[in-house]
Amino acid sequence: MGNNGRVTRPASARAARLDQVCAAAVEVARAGITEVDPADIGDHLQAVAEGDRLVTHYFECRLTGYCGWRWGVTVTRVPRSRNVTICETVLLPGPDALLAPGWLPWQERLQPGDLGPGDLLPTPPDDERLQPGYLLSDDPAVEETAWELGLGRPRVMSREGRAEAAQRWYDGDHGPSAPISTAAPAAARCGTCGFYLPLAGTMRLCFGVCGNFYAPDDGRVVSADHGCGAHSETLVEAETAVDEMPTVYDDSAVEPVSVSRAPGSIEASEPAEPYGHS
């Protein structure tokens, strides 16, 4: 702040003044782009002051695949000289440039199914899904079994790892919101199916493995409230064929009927016997 009470900005904070000599050196800047054919350099777009006697000229880029990009050529001159020299040339994306997706580390680019035969997928030492084996699994059922059998692993799944896996399974194609599950009968849930094999430990409460050869989820982890049409209790009753006009016999009444005898036969000399006719 100055003596007069006004705020004084430092020289570096002031906007740079466009040097007219450098701004007029459009063709000098264009000639500095030697990496490509001159036909790939388009119209002059603008000149931007970068500092004292320091100006960047921007040109349209016509290279195939670089839509919206532009060439940038920075020029300068020494004080009291009209001789402009080139500092650098660069190809930069413009406001509407087509850019590649942001870079991600390889472990974040991996998707389920990317690991193939012979591939190795190292697990980082600080993976939050795992914890040292001496801390046990944080799962009472697994801990009890491991201690009884004397088993041990360098690392086991942490609470965060199990919660992440459970959420992923529940929201996936083998949870209750899967299309095959919503289309199944309401009572056809995996938790009540005879082919449902519950998991061990705390995961047993919500998940199991389908063991039905004919089900689309055979051999996969499914949620207890998942379902499909291959439920073990899905029974189809045999339909009994019924005629449109069923035959009905009424034996409650008997009507006597005379039977004629052939003339000259032995039966003709015998009295006629009534036959019941219903």
C-alpha cells in the first residue's frame, strides 16, 4: 500500500502490454512452424501478450485428427530492436478440441475379465482391501476355523474389502435387481432354493453360490434375494384333459324293455325277460 492509501499492485500482476512489433510478425511466426507441411497450418487466429515484448501467435491446425487444435508460436525481441526472433512452437488444444480421455493408472483402468491366461496382476502392499494375516480376518467364523486347523495366510480380506465385494455383488447381475430376478416369481428367491449353497462367515447372511446346472447363475455368487425361474420349488402341475361334453351315466332308474324272440326258436317258447335300459 502506498503513502496515499491506495493499493499498489506489483509489476508482475499488471496485464502485459501487447508489443506491436511482435504482434505484427505474423509471417515470421508462421514460418517458424517447420514440423509439418505448410498446408497443415491454417488461418491466423490471434496474438496474445505473454510479457514485455513477448507475444504468442495462434494458427489454425489442419492436421487430420486434430480438430480444434491450434499451433502456438511465441516470438520476442530485444529492447529498441525491430528484429523479431522465435522462442518456441507448440501444438495446443483449443477450447473445442477433441481430447483423449484423462490418464488413469493401470490398476484403475483394469476391468473384470481383463486378466487372461498367463497374465500377472500384482497387488499393491497398501491395498485397503487386504490386511496382514496376523490381524486375522475380522470374521469370527473364519478366525475360529483358521485357528483350529492351524492355517495362516500372509494377508486376508479386510472389513472394507468384504464390504466392497458385497456391495458390488449385490448391485451386479446376480443381485435382486437383475432382469432375470425381477422377472421371476416373487417366491422364487435363491435363499429358499434347494440348489443354494451359502457362503461361510458373515457373507453367509446375504450370499451363496448357485449349484443348479440349468440355472444361468450356476457356479456364481448370488444374493439370497436373487431369483430365477429354475427355483427348486417351481413345480408345474400336470393338467388333466377334460372333454367339452363329458359322458355321464345315470344308474338310478331302470326301465323294463321287452325283447322280441325269433319265430320257431327255443327262446320263443320262453317268457320274455325284461332288460334294464337306462
